[in-house]
Amino acid sequence: MPSDHDLGTGGDVHVFPRYLAGLPGHADPSFAPVAHWPDHHLDAGPCQLVVSSPDHRIRIGWLGDDYDTWVINAAEDPLSPPRWRARINQNTPPEIVEGLTRALAEEWDEDSDTFLASPSPYWTDGVRPLLDAGWTRNPPRNGVVEIVSPDGLAGASINVVYDAPDAETVTLWAGPPGWATRAEAVFTARTPSHLIAATAAALADPTPVIRSTTSLHPRLAELAQLTPVQPPRPAVPTPLDLQRAAAARRPTSPPARSTHRWTTSTPPPPPHTAARPGLHR
């Protein structure tokens, strides 16, 4: 059986923890919750796709060739500046971004503005899923609180002394430092705490994700646990299946009677019969 880090065999693997899986070359999971929303494909500029809520208060931008691959924001109306913004980079697994887009899709309504709610005064509310999962809270340093996963490969950085509404105060991160390995989702100060928590819950979700070995960065592959995806085994036939198979093999008409076949062998001579006595003259 191949080792966890043997990528030479090719094929698909389960990646655990999911925050080390990286971007698989597409963003399908992140857009699945809002697939029914209007989308706008752009030919010019770095932004390739914008998906917006029907009233255009929520906008999800896809910049596939840029470092900030997703830019997500929400405003009070289509013409107002964004109330909050999230920047998510190109190393972030789309399954984690899905946590945010799903929360937005479930909350949006023409008469709803919960996705514009003021953040909780307690910074712990935004990262509660990480704390509940047993991640370690480190003492503040220079006004920043760090929460780190048990393996030290993911965490959250929270600026607890911000003073500007548009300051970027919460960063969810994963992977070792480096342009090609560090995943980051950065939220501005007025982002509702429950939306940050939805993203954090997807970050800490223990469910593995599937990747092709060709899409994994070698450094991430060394740190993650990789399990080959086994093809499904054929189903075991049930007694009813066996009965139907036997019935299908059973002849539908009685077999024809056996008949004598021609043969080249010499038949035995007929039995000898006595001659009648002749009339005497």
C-alpha cells in the first residue's frame, strides 16, 4: 500500500486536515450554495466572475488569477459602499469558503439584513467553533490574540484593539508561511461575527476532502494525511438477486424429444425367419 505522502501513483486522495488541501483548480464548492443567484462573467480586468444576490446587496467576486482569489462583501443597498469585506486567497480550499457562502445564501432575503448585523462585542463569538474544537488560545501580543490548531498548522489572528471600521481585524489561516502554501481569509472589522464563525466552522471541520494528487502542493502533501480513494466494491447479490438470476437461466420451453441420428455404422442383420413349407406335387 502506498505511503501517505507517495504522490507518484496518481489518482485521487482524501486529504486530512482539509485546511491543507489547497485549491483544486476550480472553486465549485464555494459557488454551489449560490448557484441560483445571478452571475456576471467579465471579460476585462482581474475579476472574472461576480455572483450577486438578487437585490445586489451581496457580491461574491472570483479573481482566479490573483492572490485574493475571492472578494466577498455586503452593502445596505446596491449603490452603497460595502459595510464589510472578506478577502480570501488562492491557497484556501473552496470547501472552507463554502462555509461563508452557504451562510449568506441561507440568510439572504429581500426583507432580511442579518448579514449586515453589527459584530458581537465579544471577539470570541467569531472564532467559537475553533475554541469548541479544542484549538489553543495564546495570550495577546501587541493587541493580537492567536488561536492555533493542535498541529500548529492552522489558526486565527484577531486584532482586539482595532479602531477603524474598515480595518482588517480577523484572519483565518492555514498551512506553512509562503506564497504557495499559506491560506488566508481576512475579514474587516464590521463583518458579522456569525459569518466569521461559519467560515471558522468550515476551517475546523474534520471531514476530509478529495483532491487529485497532481493538484496538491508537495509541501502541503508532506504535512497532510493522504488516503487513496478506493473504487467502490461491487454490490453483494441478495437472495432475491440470486433467485432472479436462476430464473433467467431456466429454459422457457420443454426440451425436444431425443431422436435417432443417422450413423455410418452397419446395422445388425434382421432376425432369421423360418421358410414356409412348399406344396408338394
